[in-house]
Amino acid sequence: MRRNAWVRIFLLKGFIMVLMLLTGCNSGTLHHTYTFSGEGEHWSAIYSETVTEKPVISEGKATYYQPSGDYNFQLAYKGEAKDLKEIKQFTYGFEALGHGSSQSMEGPVRVESLHMYGSSDSSLNRGQAPIKVNVEWDGHQEQFELQLDGDEAE
């Protein structure tokens, strides 16, 4: 994997950890981060999901936890950045447990456009299944899976 892609992955993980530290408090709210990574022949990706579970209080007690989550998906090209300028048709996306997203564009492909993020109040993966990635460009196709790197809970 190219050095630039690893630097982006490292910075993304660092940003998520700082965000968790800044938003964490002793209110009984639980935070979990699940990070998945993987690669194919031409592409690599990282998917990170931060799940926040806030207690729902009834009669002075937490009766259950209401989950919500944010995800961040970053695709990286393993070749030379100049190769991306030659691409005319490009589609990429991911499928996680209960949700997914895809994006299509006409070339040239810009590195900064290979990023998706979003929020959900349901259908959270919680590290239960691998993330499937699909990339199509100018008649080529690559599919690979992202595997869970670890679980960090507060």
C-alpha cells in the first residue's frame, strides 16, 4: 500500500479517537469504535463506525440504550495518482450489515472524492460482519472485503 494511503488511514483513526475523547463523559453513555480495513489488487479501503449508546431513563433507571452511529469510508488507489486522471467512468461503494452506499462519477477521478460518511439510528454493523467493497472503472471491476481490525470501547 502506498505511504500516502497509510498516512490518511492513520490520521483518520487518530481523528476518531480524539473525537471520542472529546465527546465522552460519565453520563452512562457508551461509545464503541469498529474499524475495518482491507485491500484488493488495485484498491484499498478503511471503514470506521462509531456507535454511541445513550441510556433511556424511566423511573430513575436506565431501561435500555438507544443506539446511533456515524460511519466513515475511505477508498485509496494503490497505484500512481496520475493514473486516476485517465479514468472516464468510475463507481465505488460498500455494503455493511443493514446499510451501504455507492457513488458514481465521470473522470478524471480526484483522490479527495473517494470518501463517504454518514449517520444512522439503526442498522449498525457493530463489527458483526465484514464490509464488502465494489469498485468499477472503465470496464474493470474489483471486489474485496474489509475485516474487523479491533473494538475499542469507552
